Amino acid sequence: MEIKPIRNERDHERALRRVEELWNSPEGSPQSDEMGILVTLIDAYDESIYTIDLADPIEAIKFRLEQQDKDTRALIGVIGRRTRVHVALNGKRSLSLKMIRNLHDEFGIPVNVLIQPAQKMGKRSRRHRSRAVTNRLLRPRKSI
């Protein structure tokens, strides 16, 4: 087992190929241990190279509602009354700590996404924001 740091794309590709070779190794074997170490190195490299900004909190809320096939009426009682929901979703009022807790508890939206200030974007910019980024941020991380 020769493990080296991943410093560039060539090292990254080499590590990925080695993980593929080791994929079906028996649990607890030296090969399985090597695969675990390589996966950790690959993940650290990916995190350092491919950073993704956190999603806008309002977009995250709307996306989660869309995922659960709900509309903004589902937020009544979680954020507050109908007018409070409207004001918050239009970015005219920041989310309070209580709203953030309720949204996290009710919809499972990560707190680190909700605590950010909402971005001041026009409707056109928000509409074209990548759903893939928001989806990745709201998906629970899988451990290998």
C-alpha cells in the first residue's frame, strides 16, 4: 500500500482509479483500509478544489418546498402568518432565529444555509440560479 498526497488532477485520477480497483474489497482487509484512506484524500482534494457557495436561504426554502411538492402555504405557522411568510420570501425581512429553527426542524434545511443573509437579486437572476447547487447543499452527505 503506497499512498501519496493528491496535489494535482493527475494524482486525483490515479487515486480514483485505485479506489475503483479496491471497491469490492472485504471489510477489514488491508485493501479496504487503503480504499478508506484514499476516499478521505479524494474528498479533501475535492473540497479544496471544487468549493461551492452556500445557497441563498430564500432559494433553499423554495427549493425544499418544491422537493416536497408543497407551496408557500406550508410555511404558514412555521415562519408566521401569511403576511410574514410573504415578506420573508420576498427578502423584505430577514429570517429570525425562531424562523430558522422552525424551518430546520420542519423541513430539514441546514441551519448554515438559513443563517446567511438573503442575496439581493432581481427576479431574473434568481430564476436562472443553478438548481444543482441548491440540490447538492440540501442533500444529506453519504458516508462511505
